[in-house]
Amino acid sequence: MKRTLIAALCLATGALLLLSPSVRHAGSFPLSGDQTVLPAGTELNEETLDRPRELFRSEAIGGAKSYLVNLGDLAFNSSSILGDTARRAGISCGTCHINGAGNPKLYIPGLSTRPGNFDTSGPLFNPKAHNRARDPVRVPSLRGARFLAPYGNDGRIASLREFVRNVVVDEFAGPEPSPAILDALIAYIEDVDFLPNPRLGASGRLTARASEAARRGELLFVRPFPHDPQLSCAACHIPSGAFVDHWQHSVGSGGIFKTPTLLNANFNAPYFHDGRYDTYDQVVGHFDRIFELGLSPQDRADMVAYLQAVGDGLMPYERDAMTAQLKEISEFASVLDVAIPAHDKEVIALAAHTISGELRELVDQFPGVKDTTVEGGVVERLAARKALKELVLIMRRIGVAAATDQFEEAAREYQNYRGPAFAEVPLRLSAAAPWSLFNPVVHQAHFGELRRLLQSANKLPR
């Protein structure tokens, strides 16, 4: 699921507050208690209201995503395709790659050395893949992945298909994905596009919108290195080729790693294969030292200005709004238009499980009557919660019917789902929106209290 479902056990002022496993955004807090399989102190960056904007090439070209892309999006945001630990934790591909971008705040003790990196060969998710070394890699953005082969920070895998399979099976101990699900995951990832950048032209050259400092930096970017005229920044980060050369290199960081793209990199920090650097200035300083570039302070500032111009993108973030979540759930459900008539039990089961989880998470955006941080709108909140829970029950019945080969019953239930999902439920949610966690004031009060309770729980004796 895109928004992982993490339980937190909080003790405060002698009272026990148990947040169920369907509490969305709780993963943004350092975890404590016995209700999660993740290490205490894990942060998954789930509290924020602003999330990376996700652009799809198919929507830009044809106005809508295909069945295969929607199915891949569904699978990408489902914990059910991964192994037992990930499923119990509510971890999906979308946990690390929010809306197909990165996750700079992801931190799992024992697997991360800093926020934004993660040891894919650690013991937590697949003990059989543990290499007995702590070697976390930066969580990358998947924007424009179709242009960025080879894959993996070290570029060890030429095929995106094999790379995705490796993540699912070897890194997260998931079952062997069917060819159809693997096809869909690839279709989704390849459809996630770069954000447009008006400061870059089609050939990767700066446009008139770039600053003078960035233009000076562009000249430095293509200038040969003093001690090796065969090298330059642009020799590896080829502007006309999505700022990559599809090769691996040693840049003095402890190994051989593939050339990362600079497109939309303003939103991809931390930098380098292990996420050791937070800023462009640190990155430029590293290359200046390792390759003895002899950059003056002005040169370094101009290089940073250039990188900022190249790495920019329009509207990089969007508010995690109710309408956006309903649209996503609707697109996930659309795979049933094909899967039910085709009697595709695998896809129906995946959809029923994942959509039920998404709906349960949406329920928790409308606090119940016991939440003292919200005042007013009790009738509206309860009506919204009830309407969503009814959709969860219908979706479950679809899954049960298909599992027992009752496809006509599954089709009837799907029609029962579509009516309220497109009409009644959006109206109920809109009526309750002022008292929901989509309201920034309510959101702040709710999570402020949750953080206080978690901090109090951590101070109590065990």
C-alpha cells in the first residue's frame, strides 16, 4: 500500500492508547511497542500532507492509464506481493518509492545509517539474502526509469524486469511473481515520467530561463578535468541522454557505481550511492577534492546553480487530498472491469486485498468519536466512516466470491461497489472533510497529540 499501516502502542498518564494496524501515517513517528515487526525507531515518512507529484507518460499522451499500468500501480502499492515480514509491516514498493519518487526520510534501524538509505541485503526482510555486511544504498526515485538502465545503484542488472523480480523475491522474500504481475509492474514503472523542467531544453541545454550563474556552471560542467582531459562532468552525465551514460564508474566513494541522472535531482536527496551527502555543495566539494578540479568558491557556487537548474521540476509536490486518494482507489478498482469477466482469480484477489486496505486507511482519515483532538462534525465523520466500511465489506465479498469460482456473484458485488463508490461515498467524505485529517489544522492537532503520547510512552519504564 502507498501509505503503510503501522501500529503504535502508546502509554500516557496511566492510560493505554492502542492505535489499530490501519492507522495511516503513524509510520512517520519513531515506532515503539509490540504491535509492529519493524525495529523501534523506524520512520517511514507517512505523516506529511505533501507528497511527490506522480506524472504518467500514458496520461500525457492518451489521457488515461492502461489496464496494465493500473494493475502495476496496484501491485506496486500492495504489501501482498512481498514476503511475510513486509506484509505484516504493511510495507510495499510504494513505501520506499512514494508515488514513484524516493523517500528521503525512510529510516529503519539496523538497515539504515541515515534517513534516505536502506540495506537491501540486510536480515530483516529476507534472512537468506543477508550478506553479513551493513551496506545501505540510497533510495532512488523511479521517475524516468525507462531511460536509466542499468539498474541498481551499482548497475549490476541490465534488465528492469530482472531488477524488479530481484527486489520482490530476493530482497523482500516475496513469492515468484506471475508473468502478468511482473509485466504490469514494469509497465507502471516505465510509465512514471520526469517532472517537466522549463529551464532545460530538449537536448539538455539550459534555456533562457536559467540564471547567469547556472550558465557559467554549464560551461564548467563540460570543461575537461585538469589532470585528465578525457574526463568531464558531462562525459558521464550526458545532457542529451537524460544526464546518464549507462556505465559504472569509480568516483572515490568506495566502489564502482552507475551514473545517476541529474534530472529532477533537486528532489532526490540525499546524494551518492549511499546517501552520504545532503546538498549539491557537498557533492561538488567531493568531486573537487577527488579529481583535483581546482574550483574557486565562485566556480563551486556556479556549479551548484547549474545542478539546481538541471535538477528542477514543475510542481514537485501535491497535497495528499481526499479527491486524489479516491481517484487512486478508483483506478485500482478499474482492473476488476477486466479481471472479473476474465475470471482472473490472481488479479481479483490482489485488487480485493489492496483496495480493502486503502479504504481502511481512508476510514482513519476521519477520526472516530473517541479522538479528543477533533471537535465537531461527529455525525458527518461517522457517516463517512460507515460508508467506507461498507465498501470494504463489498470488496471482501468480491474476493471471497472469486476465490470460490462464483464469478457472477463477484460481478454483482462489483456493481454494488461501483454505485456508492462513484456517488454516495464522495459526497459523504466531502461533507466530513472539514473535520478530517485532510484539514491541516485537524491534522496538526491529531499528530501533535500522537507524538506527545509516543514520547511519553518511551519515557515510561518497561
